[in-house]
Amino acid sequence: TNFFFSIENIFIIVCCLFILFTKVIVFLSIWESVMKVKAYAAKNEKGLLEPYEYELGEIGPDDVDIEIENCGLCYSDVHYIDNDFSNNEYPFVPGHEIIGKITAIGSQVKDRHVGQRVGVGFQAGYCKTCECCYNGDHNLCEDRVGVFVGRNGGFADKVRVQDLSAIPIPDALDPRTAGPLMCGGITVFNPFVQYAVKPTDSVCIFGIGGLGHMAIKFANAWGCEVTAITGSESKVEEAKSYGAHKVVIASDIDAIKKLKKSFDYLFFTGHAFEGKWGLFMNTLKPKGRLHFLGLLSDPLNITMFQMLRGQNSVSASPVGGPEAMKKMVEFCARHEIIPEVEFFKMSDINDAIAHLKSGKARYRIVLEN
């Protein structure tokens, strides 16, 4: 009795209770901040994005939670908001060009750490056990998970992804402009790695937009001879400033004909084109490749003879896997490659989408938290 009611011990008990109470409050506040996500979601097809909250739930063993600093706006986000592929669920939180810092890691995560700045692209996770994953082609994994397909994406203050999908961002890379690299950038960088493009190769970039301007920068830094084809005369000087050695207007048929057997690779970065594909197939050298990096709205009209006579190839590719993304950000840091971006506040997301749809974006949009 004397022990419990002595002044000293009462003071000790009060202090312990105060410390315990403080720890509980801190724990609850951390729990609340980690579990509650503030986002912007489309509530219905083609709808405006509205404030939306959801809970993350318990973190998985190989997951990381990321506090989002900024997120690029890609036209793929618009396609999914509008349900152009007829496979969307609402409410829908878009966003897949994410830059942020890790705030929590799962129990099995070994090579990512809290406080590390990372980037996340179109894919949020992989099975890690299929042949594609073992070969490093995670982006081709049949069980890959889209960052906003059946889950919530990056137009938010937090996001959760698998550790492999969180790509470390080099300190030399500006985090404000790095977001578009995680989708648009890796889309055009991936074929340089996949097809072992050589510095001595001649590369043509068709289309100077969100993808094309980055493709020009990559090809130039790779050491290639770079030709750009654009439908807009206003972009000629811009293309040269990004690294194109020659620029041709797509409607100038005579100029296109003069490019016969000029290119080892022709990278098509557009989304819609009603062109004479035979004319552009003629610009390929023997064993040259026409490679698609955008979604065409019309069927591709290329004959077997157009490929056979020069043993030419026609191909396409999606975004790259984690290893290719790691190489890309390191390449960008080394060669000081940054996308051309415009900034909007995350809260002005609908204004940013309208600006993108207007075709006035030069050339990528970044939403800042």
C-alpha cells in the first residue's frame, strides 16, 4: 500500500500512462494517415473527376506504400475515364506516372526503404514466377496488374504497389519532371533495349508529341542519326532542338520518297493516321523495322510483299519491365534527358484533362500535390 501511494511512484505511474497515451495517439494518427487515401475519381463514364476517399487496408508482404509528390497525366488516363475499352469500373481513380517517397514497406521487401524516392508506371505488380518474369520481361507477364485497373491509381496523395514496380529515382533526375518517363518515356525507350539499337543505326521518329519528343531525345543521346516526321510545320524547329538531325513534313510525298531505304528503325508514335503505309515501308533499309508505340484507330494496311522484299519487320511493344525502367531513369540522369512538361495542381485535374483533350499540351502534363 505504501509503495503504490508514495508520491514518487504515483508520479512514475502518471508519467507512464501519459507516455502510453501519447504513443496511442501517435499510432492512431499514423494509422489514419496511412490507411485513408484522398484521391480524385470519376464516378461514372466520361465523368468529371471528384474528390474521393478510400482505405488501403493492411499492407502486403511485398508491397510498398508511396506518398505521391506528383503524377503525370497521360492520354491513357482519358481513355480509361471515358471507358473507351469497355472494361472499366467506377468510381475510378486514374494516374500512372507517379513520383513519390516510400512511407511503408511489407515484411518481405528487402531492396526498397522508407524515405526512398521512387517512380511507378502503368503496371503495379507481377506474378514473379512465370517465364516472362524470369526472363526479365515482367511487362509481358500474363498476371501483371495495372496500377489503376481494378484498383486505385495515382491521382491521389498515396498509392500502394508491389516493390518491383517502385523504380528508384536517381538523385540527379529532377522529380518534378520525371513522372512522364514512367509511362511515355519507357514506352519509347523499351524498343531501344529490346532490339539492341546500335549508335550507328539510322532512326526515324514519326510523330512529335508526348511520346515522339522523348523518342527523339533518346535516339539522339543513343548516338543514332535521327530523322523526325511530323504533320505540323510548327514543330520543325522544336524537333531539331530535341535532337533531330533532319525533319520532314508527313504530307510532303516527294520528300518521303527521297527517304527510300534510309532507316534501320521507324518508330511510329501517333494514335491515328490515314497514310500510305507502303510509302513508309519503302523508307526502311533491308531488315529494317517499323515499330508501333501508339494505338492506331484503323486497321494496319501493310502487304506481305512490302515486308518480304526487304526482309522487313513490323512490330509493336507496350511499356517496359522494371529492369528496363531502371536503365531508362539512369540513362536520363546521365544524359540529362527530361520530358517537356506543363504543370497543374492536382486539385485542377479537370482543367488539365480539358487542356490535354484540346491538343494544346506541350508535351506532357504533370499534376503536383
